[in-house]
Amino acid sequence: MPFWAICYCVVIVFSAFFAIYAFYKRGLYYVPGQLLSSLFSVMMFMYYYDVFFHKPDSVIVILFMFLYILYWECWENRNLFPLVENKKVDISKSTFDLTKRPVVSGNMFMAMVAVIIIISLPLIYTVIRLIISYY
């Protein structure tokens, strides 16, 4: 496994523990769900680079894992994304508070989405290459 992939997997693990530490009060399902999402993300790299595990016999397993990652990160964590300002809600002026949803400008929200997509590119690249390897 290349060094960048190892570093990326370490970042995934650290971010999972941070999310669990910061948001463990969200419900009993949150901790196992976040761990499973992070585990699936790291396993994508392990399958692709054939480290410790061989890839599953069916691409359906990979697709299920990837769909679960997308579900968890987009739907279950939807309340972690900031709100976009409108006429009724003003931009947050205080420090960033993890207990409330911050309100940001439309430009800031688009910049945040762009950063999230850029950060996700190595995982998306690895998943696409893994799926292609089945054909």
C-alpha cells in the first residue's frame, strides 16, 4: 500500500474517533454506525491494495459498502452541515460551536462542499479502481 493511502486511512480512523467523541450523545446507533462507515472506508483501500484481506468475490459487496458510506456521511451526518443564511437566520458571529448548527454564507457553504469533495477524491478513486478491477 502506498504511503499516501496509509496516511489517508490513518486520517479516516482519527476522524472517526473525533466524530464519536464529539457527537456520542446523538443516540445509541451513532457510535456503531460511524465505526462501520470508517471501517468500510479503510477496507476499500485494504481490498484494492490486497493488504491483509483479499477482495470479495462479488462486486456487490463493494457496492453495498460504498452505498453505506455515502448513506452514513450524507444522511446521518446531515445535521453536522451548516445552514445557509437567509433573511430569517443571521450568520453565526460567535466561535464555532459543535452543539448547534452554524449558519454560513452561500459562498462559504460552496467552499465547504468543494473541500469535502477534494478530501473524498482518494476514496472515490480507490473505489472506482476497485470496481473496475472486477471486470
